[in-house]
Amino acid sequence: MKNTIKTFKSKILVACGILTLSFTGCQDYLQIEDTGSISADNFPTKLEHVNLLVASVYGAQHHWCFLGGYWGGYVMYCLDHTVDQQWRNDQKWIDMHSGNISAGNVFATDPWKALSMGVYYSNVALDGVNKYKTLVTNSEVETLNNYEGEILFFRAFYRWHMLTLYGRPEMDGVGIPIINELPKNMEEMQVPREKTVDCYQAIIDDLEKAVSLLKGQTDNHRVTEWSAKAFLAKAYFFVDDKENAKTYLEDCIHNSGKFLEPYDRYKMMFNGYDEYEYNNESFYEMGNRADPDKGDTYGALNTGTTLSMFYAPFCVNPNGDRVSMCYSNQFMHDRNLARFGYTDPAPLSQLQPTGNPDEPYKLKDSYMVQQRKHRELLGREENGPDPRLFVCALQPYVDSVKMKIDGVSAPRLVAQCEFGKWWEMDESKTGNNPNTFYGWPLRKYQWLDGHLTAESRNVAGYNIYFQRLPDIYLMYAEIMKDSDPKVALEYINKVKRRAYGYPVDSPSPIDYKSLTDRTKTVDPADHLANNPLLYERWIETFGEMNWWEHVRRLRLGEQEAKFYKTVCGPGLGVTNIVWNDRTYAMPIPTLELEGNLHPCMVQTPGY
């Protein structure tokens, strides 16, 4: 992220700590102006002050309970079963996976405060913009408009995620609070939870205005006009306003200049390599920067994210031991392999002796030939896995990561998510059967170049995508599937062709032939088995923390629970994944109910 955004770490306390006091009606009882401090009378008085407020709004993304930490491993990856558990002694965590969530589960409730903070910072910044409008010069108007547009985008952004987690998916269901002004007293903070439809309307209103204000904003390190248009298309899509959604989707498709990156670049855009980020298919992504000197894990302000410490890879050290690259509490749920179309046996069922006492086993030559074939042909072989498997996950004993061991940083083979020698797995100690356990680490949003704690203080620099062009294509396909199924099928196939390395805009051998064609998922009972539209959405955005949005929208919770079946733990056991419709919306914190006494500030139904 550009330096204007990176001011978050050093200046957020000024922007949003002191201003919390000055902008909420606190009185200066002595009526003496201190020109060396910030007050409502002297801030903002120049455009740089407004930029500081905007930086705080960007910075709220980094909150530990949102994209700075919680959102993946504690929340979304559990709800949508991206991951299973390696460490199994936290019942609250297991409950997030299994659907047994209670009102006291902090993993479910803590993001409320982070997202509420994002909305609050947005309102602080909008208040500052309005104050500065009385001082703005002609040469500053466009920049000030852009700032206001960015802030409005982010108020919608934080509300979107808040609604995704806490709002009921029914339009007349309970949503979230909507506060558009800075409260001046406690009475103004006693507000209701609005209906879901009204929450979407608030998001749409902000984005419509943001689109009009962001003309001329071309810095793709920041929110742009196309960021707002893509988000607005999504908001209209989710409220089933097909005409407005279609208008903005077609605008994004035909006029944004965006195009799908080739597979080799697509594979690299999730791991913090600068040359692949802010790319040609990204509409908005959260910018992160590793901060190994000043980073910290739990809640400290920083310029990056700690998401991947929960699911960091394991690798093999020179002695044959599995070594974790951070806490590594999670791994990709094994059932996902079958959805990617991967049918090969588990690796430890494919051992053959070497005669070497130091490393007595290796994987069978025939097995390794087959794994290399998958990589070389990238989905073009008969019955091979979808090539996006190798974008989304790391294959033990085939893929490698960089790891410093005994002072030497070198490529190391990825290992299964377990401890001990790589060829050993004691079911009586781990609960995993070596003949059936896969334990692949995730690859998306993963730092691949060292031990996260030792070398970057848990703060990683991979950017986190909110919307990419494939999302636009697949929404457009869903809008068009009834009125023009040929167009819908073409946009689904564009997404698939890129993944298989074919030209995006020309027919290919791997194209779906119909909207009910068979997909790669192995299980014919999988509800995605004959639904290319939904399957492409699942597989293309796997691990990007937005599949849950569509599970809620389409009420797929029960079908997904039946597909994934179980989660590891507690201890050596397994827990059945259960489904209850209340799980579409999480409980809100009890403190919110105790502090906000409005009669319509109620707990989420079912809790």
C-alpha cells in the first residue's frame, strides 16, 4: 500500500484516539485553545489532515479481530469448512467448525467490535471531510471528493462483512445497526438492529455516492471508481435487483480494462510477491506489508496481517522431522480434495523401503510419477484434479517452501500437518489414520518463505482480495442463466479456461457443455456435482473467505454440512458437523446488549 495508507500504524492513535474525544461532543470547560493539540477547532484545517483520517479508515482492516487476524482461521474457514483442526483442545474453535455455536463463543462475537470500529472510523472521517469542505480550495476539490468516496466505500465494506456474519439472510430478518452520524451523547448510541433489506440499502446508498465521487481516482493501491462499481454490482446482486446488477456488471466487464491473468500469474498472486499484486483482475484488495521489526501477533497495530499463523505449512527438516512454520493449528479439510477432483491415495499409504536407516522410506516411484503428471498436464489429463488445487493448497512431499533451519534458508519439502518423522503417523497419538489422512496445508494467503514467527513476527505481507474479475463473471453468469443461458455458460467457461491454461475467449476442450454438466467433484451426491456455476464459484474463490456469503444467500448450509460430515476433535475423536438454520447468522456480544438498551437491539434469533 502506498505511503499515504501506511501512515496507519504510526498515526492511528492521533486520528482516531484523540478525535474520538473531539468529535463526540466533549466540552473544553476552560475554553482555552491549546494550539499544540488536536481539537474540533483546529482539525482538520488542511488536506493532509483529511488524508490522515482516510488512512485510519483503511487501517481498520488490520484489526486483530478482522482481516488482521481472526477472519480466516477463527471464523470463515471454520464456517465454510475450508479447514479442519490440527490442534483440538479448544471447544469453542471446534464448535465454530461443527455448528454448535453459542452466544458466549468469542470467535463468533469478537469481530463485531472490529467491524463496528471500522464503521465508526468511517463516520469520524466523513465528519472531518464535511468540516474541511468549508476550507477546501478549488485545486483540492477532486482530491477531497476522492477521499469522501473512499470513506463511503469502506463504510459499506465494514457493514457488508458485519451483515455477512451477523445479519439474517432473509430480507425481512434482523440485520445490524445503521449509524450514519457521529453520536454526540449516549442517547444517540441507543439504536436498533435494522432489517437486513435496510442494511443492504444503506450499503447501496454509500456505494452509489462513492461511484460519483471517485471519478479520476486511478491509483489501484487505493479504492477506485471501479472498486466501488464492482462492489455496487455485488450489493445489487445480493438483493436480487437483477437490472441494476446487470448494468454495473456489464460496465465492469466492458469498460474497466480488467482481464484475467494467465495461470502462472494467477497462481502467484496470493502469497505476498509484489509483482503479482494490484494486478489486472483485481478490483479491490487489502494492502499488507510485512513488518518484521515492529510486528506483533495479538492485536497490536501493524501494516500486515497475521491470518496465516493459524494454518501455516509444515515442512521436512534435514533429519526427516516434520517442522511447523508457525502455530499451524489447521489444515485443509480432506473432503476438499475430492471436490477438486483429486482421487489418488493418501501419501503414507504409498511408502516403499529404501534400506537407508536414516530415512527408511520413500514414496513409491509410480506415485511420484503420477503426482508430477498432474502438475505437467494441469487438468488436461483424464480424471486428473482441477489445476486450481495447486493454487489453493500445498501438496505434502511434492511442493516446497523456504525455511531457515540451523541458520540455512533453503527450499524444504512440504509435510503433512503432523509432527514426528515424515514417514510416521501414530493413530493412537494423533487420531489420524496414516492410510487415509491427507493433511494438505493451504496455499492461498500463506507466506511461503520462512517461519512466520521467527522471521516476520507473525506479520505477513500478502494482499487480501475483496473482488476479482472472476467474481464479476460468475455473478453475470448467474444473472443471465435464465434469459440467455449461452451467455451464462460462456462466462462460466471463461473462468474455467483460464485455470486450465486455455485462451479465455475461445472455445476449449475442457468447456462445460451445459449449465448442468458434470463437474470435477468426485462425489455424485455432492450438490455441486452438476452445477458448473456454483462449482466454479466454489473452486475459483476457494480460501478467499467469501464462499460463506453465497452459502447464506442460497441457503446451502445443510447441503454443505452433509458434504463435509465431520471435523477433528476434541482430542483423538471426531465431531459430527450439524446444521441449524440459526447458524446463518452469528450471535452478537452480550456487552452490546448491555450497553445498547434500545428495545430493537436484540440478540440474533436462535441464541
